Amino acid sequence: MSNLKLPDYRLKQKLLYIDKVNPGTLQNYGDLYLEEGQLSDALDFYLKANNNDGLQKIKEAALNSGDAMLFSQAAKALNMELKPDDWEAIGKKAIEFKKYFFAQHALEKANNEELLSSLKKIIQKEVDSKSA
């Protein structure tokens, strides 16, 4: 990889929205953001570069971390229609990481009442243990 470093906010905006930047440079910035764990910024650069491989990496990273919103954004960027099984998978992963808002969103999209009920019990148990 080149000697790129993460741009400040102004440069990032310029690269993404003002200047005409070649896709290779945008991809390199996307890779750099991905390496730094800044997935949302990486998504912006991969999307602008039309880099499906990068977008797929973001989708997988979002799934592995239980980030339902980023997962949804990456899937949309890839023109993928998420199915109930996809939402259920991200919902389960979100529960695993105690990302209950993401889990609830995903399980509602999956229309999985059984897992939603289970999630509500998990949340209530946590609330009860914190107030005890």
C-alpha cells in the first residue's frame, strides 16, 4: 500500500464530494480506513470507488461485529435484498455482543417473534441485575 494516511475531515469531504478522484485512490483510502477499524468511513470510500470487494468486506465485518445498521448499508450499496435469514443472523450476532438495539432492529426485520421475545427477556434480566 502507498504512504497514505487518514485525511482530516475537510480533506475527506473534498475527496468524497468535491474533487474528481480516481477509483484507485478512493479504494486505497477505503482500505486504510478499514485497517484502522473505521468501517463507516471505509464504506463511504468504497461506495464512491464502486468497489464491490471492499463493500463485501464491510458487510462481513459488520456481520461479525453485530452492527445491523452498517450491515444494512453495505448490503444496500451492493444492491442486495436482505432476506429474513440475513436479518436473523445479524440479530443473533448483535445479541452475542450485547448490541441490543441492533438486535431488536434486525429481529424485527426478520419478523422473528420468538427471538424478539427472547431478546426482551435478556434485556429485562440485565435491567434487573443493574437495579439490584
